[in-house]
Amino acid sequence: MKKKVVSLFVASALLLSSALIASANAVEPENSALAAKPAQCNDPISDTYDVSKLVTILDEDKMPWNFVHMDQFLPHSIIQKGSKVHPFKRGKIVDLSTLTYKFKGETRKFTDLMKRSRTNGLLVIKDGKIVNEQYFNGNGACTRFTTNSIAKSYVSTLVGIAVDEGKIKSIDDIITDYVPELKGSGYEEATIRDVLQMSSGVDWDEDYSNQNSDIWRMFQDVVFNKMPFKDFIKDLQGGRPHTFNYKSVDAQVLTFLVENVNMKPLHEVLSEKLWKPLDMTSDAYLNQDLNNNDLGFSFINAPLRDLAKLGQLFLQDGKWRGKQIVSAKWVKEATTPVDADLQPNVAYPHFGYQYQWWVPEGATFGHEFSAMGFNGQYIYVDKDAKVVIAKVSADPEDSNDYEEITAFREIVKAVSKKQ
């Protein structure tokens, strides 16, 4: 699904492969195991990186290792946790080893899907408690997994918090009123709502098979030629506004919005508004461009249990341990497609879209939704069943989104049976 692509992975590998040689040792898959229960994680984050390693990022034998070591590929900032840690409690473990689901007229095994999608980790939360947790490829509960476009859902949530706090008067305001640096660009007529819905109207081609596409130009200019991201965006022109067209650059513009209204870089806002209030178990890190600007359209790297907390927060209508982190109004609005072009099977086959969240066909709007990222990253929420599923993978196919959702729905049924 093109929507998820961070595509630095794709573009970088192709751009560098003829000129650079990199080494990154892949870890052989291990048997899955339930993780230990550390109160908090303090695994070190590398303070050095080597951009040349990007040449191997999509090598199938290296992907599982690469996707948990992005601190060694690009510069990064630290998303600091707070002094308090509140881990998920454990519930009664539900065995998923024999789980099956029906897809394309076939009965399939979930264990086969996990192998085929090169799963790095799976976490299932029911009623706020861990009921299944598995790790592969040498990973564990403290491993920081790259999330790719799941990061977009975090940035969207920060927009909602800014609205709640009155820092943004209305999402129907023109976005350049808050990001004046982009005046004169194609964003001059786009509202904040348009950008949240990937409907800014900015001319954009996110075709990864075309080396002349905008996404290629973005990574060539911003990553390799060190052009400031805002300078690149200033040159983008407007097209047809209020029409869905998935483009990662819209999420980066939302990053600038969040940074401007909070007067802080994105990693500090993530720490203040989410990591500390949600009592995360670990510092996370956020990859940056080569000008040390935070990349908000992708690249949050964190343990699976901490990633699942965003889903749990939305399941609980924005409330965490008695405190309203983001309003229930925003949670519902962010996960309820309204416009005709955002409906499932219109925005994308099998999926609809709203404020940087995906809604599968057949879902009750506002009750079932998912954050999704390139090569098999998911935070899936079923509010009615009180289930959150977080899954991180290194899927070389990157084409299993609706199959994964189909399997998740069967997991919901399995963990919802009376024990």
C-alpha cells in the first residue's frame, strides 16, 4: 500500500546502491517467546550513524535487523520518557498458535502470516492487559522498533492536543497562518483539516517506481543534498484542493505546525505531550534529516509496549489514568471519515482515511481503526472489544494490509472469548 511508504528506504537504497557499500549483520530468526517484564527499559541509543548503510535497508536478509537499528542509519533526536513508568499489567495469556482466518476464499494460519510478513514483534492488549506477546529475530520487550508511517498518527494526535489547548483556533484555518514560512507555496490555500486528510491539493507524485517523482526529488534534495525541508516544500505548487491524495509531505507540514504552535522541536513535544503523560517505559528516538530537523512523517523508534499505548489512549477516548490527554471529541473525529473521497474503497482499496488514521472496510466508524506503516507496522484498535494489537514487521511484500486486518479481527474474537 503506497500510503505507508516512508520510502527513504526505497529511494535511498536505489540512489546509493551503485556507489556505496555497507555492512549490517542480519540476525537469524529465533523461536518466539513471551518477554520478561522489565519495569523500564534503558537500552542505549547509538550516538553515531552511517548514511551509507541505507543501501542495505531493504535487503531481505537484513531487513529484520535494519528495522530495529535506525539509530545507526540516520541522525536522531531523543524522545525522553518521564520519571514515572506505568507498564501494562499481564492478563491470562491467550494462545494464538492455532488461530486461523479466511482470506480470498482460503483458510489461512496466522502463524504462516507472521512468518511471511517477517514479524519482529506482536503484542495484544485486552481490557488494558497483555494477553499475548511474542518477539522474533533476537528482539525483546526493550527493542526499539521503527514505526515508519505510524509516526503520522502521533503527529496528528499532537495537532488534536494543540486544538484542545487553544494553540490552534480551528482546523479550518489556513495552515500558513500558523506556518508562515510556507507562504507562497502550494499550501497557501490549504486548511489544517485538508492537510490532516492528505487533501492539501499540493501537486505531488508519490510513485516510487518513477525516479522523476516528487518523493524521489524530496529524498534526493533533503537527505542527500542537505536542502532544508522547508525550502523544498516552498517550491511545491497547488493543484486540486480538498481531494484525497496520499503524500508524506503533508505529514511533514503538520510537523512544522506542531513545532510552531508549541515553539519546540517535535521530539520535545512528543516527550512533553505523550511520552511523559503516558508513563512510557523507555526513551524513544526520532530520526532526522542531515540538517538535524525532526522527520515527523516517519521514523519514531520505540518498544512495542510503548507504541501500543497510543492505541490504548484512543481506545480510552483520550484518557490515561484519570487524565484527559487528548479530547474524546478529537479521538472520534480523527477516526471517522466524513468526506466522500475518504470512505473505505474510495480513498484506497479496503481502507478509508481521516486524520492520519486508516479505517478498514466494514468498520464502525470511530470504533475500529489503525495506524499503519511501511513494510508491516500496525497499531490496531477495536474499541468495542477493548482490544489493541501492535505488530511490527520487516515485510518485503508490503502488500498484506487488509489480510493483516482480517487476521486481527480473528484475534479480537479469540481473546474476547470467556476464559
